Amino acid sequence: MKASAEKIEKNRVELAVEVEPERLDEVLNQAYRKLVRKANIPGFRPGKAPRPVFERFYGKKSLYEEAMEQLIPRAYLEAVSDTGIQPVSQPEVDVVQLEEGKPVILKIQVDVKPEVVLAEYRNLRVEKQVAAVSDNEVDEELERLRNRYAKLVTVEEGTVGMGDIITIDYEGAIDGEPFEGGSATDRSVEVGKGFVAKDFDVHLVGMAAGETRQVPLSIPEDFPNKETAGKEALITVTVKEVKRKELADLDDEFAKDVSEHDTLEALRAGTRNKLEEAAHKKAEYDMRNALISGAVAGAEVDVPASMVDVRAQSLLEEALRPVFEQGMTKEDFFKLVGKAEESMLDDLRLQAEESLKKELVIDRIAEVEGLEASEEEVDAELAKMAEFYRLEVDRLREILEQRNDLEPIRAAIRRDKAVDLLLAGAEIVGPESTGTEK
């Protein structure tokens, strides 16, 4: 087989592929053997009709169609390998010549990985800012800890207050008629969080278990059901159960119950240390991101639209995964958020293009610097993943190899090394820490 590649646009090439006649004969015979098994030809058992008889009965077109379904993908992959191009889109194939006894001639157009022209990246200037940890932040974290370990106690007497966890039934009506999305049964809400609708919860305060109340509500303009958006509704609410958080006292006993510390003072110090450690990690993360953005800002890279579309679709599928896990359909999700799929894809394309530019620039830096992922580094990453997924390392490697998913791991390691290189050569300004506020 002969193959050559010619650039026809900035990030698009055309492959000229010529497949020898003998190979066409081979796939035509394979196609005949496959199709004749299903052929119903009078006088012959399935699979026994000679090829000339099959061709007279069904015509040669079916053979050529089946043969090309086998030949084109194989020829394309070989041409990609022979020419060394890096496709990023689905190929568009034009069959120029297809005749028995003659070479098959194909013209294949495909978008390829864009070229990246790097600017100076070794002496970037970056600011490091480690946020101070205030006493208020420590207090807030301890309060979150109290809420996390709070007991939920059923309120037998008394009324609903802000922060209570209540179970309600509600049914909404507009001009006396129920509307889609306006009712629910056994809905659990935390009063004050606005889970049902903004400003709805304030009307629940003061209700008792078993009480029913009618609440006026302005339907938001962005309500998924466009027919009712912006209208005035009347919501009939019944409180079925009221539970209240019972918070433990913030003392030494609490510290012993929720941590490895024996005293509240030690728990407070430990909490501050964790917050300061998180602040340092965030500062490091922000600094690495700033360096990547700096390298991208100076580089020249034009990302093909097809590449952006594929990444945007991938981002959408990632966003929909938890939706499907909750039993919702894609249609339900878009109805809930009040957006069409194409509109959301448009939003995601901007994010996709930005992430692709970063990857392409960092990949190019890794290539220029000769950075590679060693097998030891890959093994170390697989060990972390295996622990997370609770699998044997060898089994995880086997699964990833079957799915051709080891290369993304190697790519991630190379990118980390490239950013390490940016950081090592950067001019870092700013204090190590802004100190501790009091």
C-alpha cells in the first residue's frame, strides 16, 4: 500500500492512499464468504452458491460495499501510521477508483493535531499568595464539624424554625389548576436553603407537624416549565414531620468524640493546621495554573473546531453521568435546567477550547524538553488508582491496556513534569505567607 499526506489547510491534511489490486481481491473474497452464508439462492444450500452465481443473483454492488467496509478502516489506519499524522477528527473518505483488477485509490481528509509555536516559557513571573487563616475561619470549620456530627431529633411539640429538616407534601396551582413540576410528596428540605424555591422557606417557619398552609409564590422566570414561568401560584403545603439538629457542646468531650485530639484547644490547633495546609496547597495549585496560562498566552496555537466539539461533548457526558446515576433521562435534565442541549454545548465549547490549548502547549513543552513517563512512574500512578478502585494493580493494568487507556496516564505524568519545569525556572514573587490574622 502507498500513502502520502498533504496539508490542505492549517490543521487539515489529505491522505492519498493506493491499495494494490491483490488486496482488493482478497477482501472481495472475504466479503463473498461472509455474505453467501446468509444468501437464499434457489438450488443451493446457504453458503454453497459459487461466487459467479451469487453475483448474478445479488449483483457485485453488495460485495463491493461489504469489502470496502473492511478495507477502508484498515487502509486508513495504515496510512496514519505510515505518514505519522496525528488525527483529531473523524476522516472523510472519497473513493476515487474502485475497479476489479485495478488499485483502489482513496482520498481521505482529516483534521490533525495543531502545531504549537512556543514563546519563552522558562523564565515566567508568577505570584505566590498563601491566604491567611483567621480565627473566624477556624470557628466556622469547627461549627461545620458540629453540624456534621449533629443528631437529628424529631420535634414532637413546637413549630418549624430555620435550619430544621422537615418532610412536606405540596401541590401548586395557577388559577386553580395544578401545573407540571409544582407538586411533590415526602419531600425532605432543610428550611432556609431554598430547595423548593427562593423565599418559599420563610412561609414554612412557624408551622407544626400535621399543619397545612397555603403559600403564595411567584414562579421564577427561569422555571423549566416555560408555560408557567413568571406566573403567580398558590402552593398548598402540609408539614408531615419536623426534625431539628441537636448540636454537641464545643468542649473537650466533643474533641475526643470527633477527632484524635483530647482537648478542644488541641482540636482548634489541629483545625488551624489543616486549613493552613489547604491554603498552601491552593497557593501551589493557583501558581501552577498561572504558569500554564502564562505559557499559553505567549504561544501560537489554533485548535480545530472538530477537536473542540469532541471535547465539549465529552464534558457534557461527564456532567450528565451523575444525572443518569440518579435515574434521570437527558431530556429530564435539560428540562430541569431550562436549557437546550446545543445551548449547553455552546457554553462548554469555550471551556473545551481553553483546556485543549493548555494541554497542547504543555504537551509541546514536554516534547521539546524530552520529558517522558517512566514505567516506574506509571506503576506508582497505577498503584494509587488500584487502591482507590480496590483492585489488584495487575488487573487494573490489564483493564486499561484492553481499553487503550494507559497513554492518558503517561500524558498526565509528562504534563506534571512539564509544569514542574515551568515552576523550577519561574521567578516567584510575593511572600511565602501573608501571616495569620487575628
